[in-house]
Amino acid sequence: MNGPRFPFPRPALRQALYALAVALLLCPCISCRKPAVTTAESEFTVKRSTLDITIVETGSLEAAESIDIVSEVPQTLKILEIVEEGTVISAEDVKNGKALIKLDASTLTDQLYQLESDQESTRASFTEATEQLTIQKSENESNIRAAELNVTYARNDLYRLVGDALAERVLKDKATDIATLLDDKQLGGQTKEDLRRLQSDIELARIKLNRAEEKLKYTRKLFEKQFVSKNELDTDELDVTTQQMSLVSAEEKLQIFRRYDFVRDFQKTWASQLEAQEKKVRAEAVARSRQAQTEAQLKSRDGAFERAKQRLEEHKRNIEKCTIKATQPGFVIYQAPQHWENKGPIRAGVEVRPQQTLIRLPDLSRMAVIVKVHEAQVDGVTEKQAASVRVDAMPGKTFAGDVDKKAVIPSSQSRWLNPDLKVYDVKVIMREKDDTLRPGMTATVEILSERLENVLQVPIQSVQTDDEGKHAVFRRDGSKVPVKIGKRNRIFIVVEEGLKEGDVICMNPPALQDTTAAGPAAPATPTTPAKKE
């Protein structure tokens, strides 16, 4: 067995061993003793030796590690099957997936079909939204492309109207007086051609008028000489009038073109290219808006599909959770429902609520003992301290252990039962494994708090304390020896001053001895059984 061993004899056995050790130490030949008021059995020779300061408390065995088996299904279900309480779950059972509890999953199975239908419906909606987004993107590209073409066409109309150079300049810096563009040196395009045509018409009309006037002048001379008729003269005069009117008409057309037609055509062309640009901006904005709406719809339907899929997967997991399998070896212990639930003990047919603890599965491979240590002694307990454990159900056997942890505040349960009692929970882990150990067994723990080497020590019952709190021992002749005491355990106490090694003192102070005439005083029974052999 690993670690220090601290034997725990039965009280009667310890008493007998202690008396025998003292007798052998003080009187080699017991048969030679003579009756006396103070016998060798009631004396003690002061000696130096090792003194173990220990803390001894009683508690109950429990598993160092355990898990709670709870119902993880978010519905109230009935138990169909449950493993028998007290069953030992082995590592092989865990490997084979042994079922501990089976819950009635019929309701969940019925709900499964509806959830599968919901998933398929949301899947179709998601697919539709995906295709709609593709269509919308294509439509947006087409609309934007058409708007860009309209902008190009409108600008081309402007280029055609006034020429490239003037159009580029006007696009950068809009003209404030449109009529002046006709006199611009950069003027080109259809306007320049129209302007040239109108001006040509005027020139042609002037030429025709001059010819008509020359002819009329010549005809008048001939008429005066009676070479032509009056009718011919009238015809030539009419031709002059006609040519004059044509000239006026040509000049009027030029003025109308300069003042009205060109301004109208330029404004229409300018407005068309502005409208085309604005339509392009609107088309882009509409495209972004429609695409955003379509993407939002797709996202919404995608979320609905994902939620439906998650609900279905979670529902399938809940159906799987209706069969609770062992996840670690242990010892099956039923957990009683809360008193307010009025459901009775755990058994087949009982309804269990979500997150209700059904079974506690302690791991019996590592056992522990929880003891309560008084506040006066708790400072002597630290983690990793060596300890020994004796189980009442296994007399004569001692297990080695170590302090695992110590509570930082007193036990609330103890404070409620007795407000004046302050005890701290201390957990001791047993190093050894024993298949016969079970949770709930009573066990006594002895924790080695401190080991004092080479100290003078005397039995606790040999020290007397007066009303003033002063301590003393008595020699065999009855003389009182004041002493200064130190640390102690249940049997011995350290003497710091007043005695030396080899001094013989009374085991019991005279005030406690039986001085009746019936014979020698009987050895006082130690108030606490001897710990060391």
C-alpha cells in the first residue's frame, strides 16, 4: 500500500495494547510488582520521540467523480425502460453503448413528419428566391445597359447638331446664350450645314433678283422701242417681284433658323442628353433597390430554411436523446424527484420533465470521503496532505489517501443546524481502488497535520490544569511539577518546560486517583484511545 499508514485498532484493543506497552516499558517483570498506592502501571517515564499531530473525523464515502444523468429532451415524456438501481456500469458497457433509460419518443416521431414538410417547403422558397435574384441581376444589367445607350445616343445627337468640338465644350461648360453658338468658330455638324444652306439660298435669291432686274431693265428699253409687248414687260416685272419675295423669304428663313429653330433643336437635344443621364441614374438606383429587395428576400428565405433545417436536426437529436446511454463507468443510483412534484420514485411509466436528474452515476474507481473539520483544526489541513481512511464495513483495513480540497467558508448546512458550530468540508481522495466500496459507507479519516520530531511528550491525562489555567504533573512521590505544554494529539502532549527525559511521573494526577483503602489505585482509562503502537 502506497503512502503512510495510520492503523486504527478497535477501542478495546487499543486500550489493551497501550496498557501492555506501558507495563513492558516500566516494569520488565510484571510478576515481581508489589501492590502500592502508585504502581508501575500508573507511572510514565518521560521520553523523547516523534509525535504525529492528526485530525480524526468521520464521514461518508462517495465517488470522487460522478455525473448526473438528466433528461435533455425539452418535453415531458414517460419512462419506457430504466436500468435497475445498483447496477454497476463497466467500461465494456460504455464501449457497447449500454442504454440506461429509454423515454417514450412517439410524440416526437409524430412531430418529425411535420418538421420534414416544413423543411421541404422552405427549401423550395429558398430555391425560388435564389433564381429570382439571378433574374433580377440580369434584368438590372439590361436596364442599365439600355440607359447607357440612351445617354450615348443623346450625346451623339448633340455632336451631330453642333459638332464634336463645340459639343464637348458645351458639355463641360453649358452655354448661357444659345443663339451665339451659331457664330462660334467651332460650330459644326448639322447646324453648320443648315446655316450654310440658308445663306446659300439667300445668295441664290439675290443673284436671281439681280438677273430679273437686269432683264426687266432691258425689257423696258425694248418696250419703249416697241420691240416687246406689254405682256412680256409685265412678265419680267412679275419675275422681279417674285425674286424679291424669294430673297426676303430666304432671309426670313435664316433669321427664323437663328432665332428659333436652332435654339429649339439645341434645347431639345440638350434636354434629351440630360434626361438620358438622369434615366441612367434612376435605372442604376432602381437596379440597386430591386436587387437589395431580392437579396433581402433570399436572405429571409435562407434563414427560414436554415431554421427549419436546424429544428429538424434538433428534433432528430431529441429523438436520439430519448435513449440515454452510459458515458462512463459507475454505479447506478436513482435520484428522487422534488417533493413538490408528487411523482413518486423513478420507475417505468413515470413522466419526467426537461432537465430532471434521473440517475447519478458515480465512478467507483476513485472514492472519496467528505468530513467536517472544526474551525479550531481546519488551519492544520492543507491540500495534498497524507491521510488514512478506515471503513467501518471493512474492519482492520486501512486505505491511504490525500486531501483534495478544503472549503474556504464554513458549511452552510451546519450553520443552519447549529449557528455556533463552525465546520469546514474537507474532501479526501483515496489512492486505492476496492470493488467492495460503495457510496454511503461510514468511514473515519485521519489526516496527518504535522509531525514533531524528537520532542518530550507525556500522556494527556497526566497533565492537570488548575483554575488559573496553569499546568502541572506529579511525580511518584506526589510532588507537583509546573510545566509548559505545547501541541498535542489525542493521546500525548508536548512538554516544553519543566521536565527532562527520564523523569517518572504519575499517569493520573493525585486528585483524580482513587485513594480508597481497598488497595492500589486503578489505572485511569485514557479519555481517548491510544493512537500509536
